[in-house]
Amino acid sequence: MWDRLHVVDDYPDPGDKPMAAVLAPLFPDDDGETRLLLIKRPDTMPTHAGHIALPGGRPHAGDRGPVDTALREAQEEVGIEPGRVEVLGFLPVIDTVEFSLLVVPVVGRVETPLNLVLSEREVDRVHTPRLADLADGERWWSIPWNGWEVWYYDLDGDTLWGATARMVRQLVGLD
């Protein structure tokens, strides 16, 4: 599955728009299947409460770019150490509708075992779906909204949708 990922080598300059970065952490399971780590944000979060997301957020002053931001956030949220991530590239930048924020998805292969340490404040639950399942177009459904096609995917009773769903669909070649 690694050779079927749809990544690019760089990302565009955001201009004056605010930017954030997320990590799409990929790892092999015990059977050699490639999986993606997603988090469910707690219902108590001030933004995106209860949403399924990739670990990430806005840059801090010491971050030297989106890769630093994504790796730092992944370490803070789920305990993935930056030195255990091989950055493979980027997905196309997502312009979020709700926040007028550009999100740079950084794709990285994570060494196993993951040894996750979840931030109680930022992570309610972790999902690790197989990329092969996410690439199955029959498992997705969509609803039109304000000229957009909003995609949805069931993750064991939680629903992946919105900007994260767009990123995941790009990752597996459905968009």
C-alpha cells in the first residue's frame, strides 16, 4: 500500500492565511497491513469537539514549518516521538470552510511499536483503520452541502467527516 499513497513533495505558500499542520501517521500492523492513526477529540474541547481528526494544530513560535508543527503536535497528543517518523511528503493543502485556515497534511511512516501516550485533554479515543478499508469507495457516503460534497465514513460507531475525511480520501486516492 505504501506505493499507492498520493503524496506531493512540497506545499504551497499560504500567503496571508493562517496555517496549521497535521500528521497522517502510517504504520504497519502485525500482519503487515498499513494503518492510519486517527484521534477522536473529547466532547469538552472548545473547537472540533467530538470530531475525528489527525493529530495536529497551529504552529508555535519555535516551529520551523509545517513538519515541525505536525511532529510536535503528534508528540503532544499521542506520544509519537518525532525521531520515529519518516516524513514521506505532503497531501494537498486543505482550505477549511469554517475557520478560513489552511491545513498542511504531513504524511509520515511511524516506527512500531507505536507506544502511544494519549493526552487526556486532547484525545478521547484512537482509531487505526486499515488503509485498504479507507480506500474502499463503497464504504464512504456523501451529502451535498453549500456546493461541497461532504464525505462520511463509519469508524466503529464514530464518524469521520469534514476536512479530515477530505485528507484521508486524498491519501488513499479517492479524491
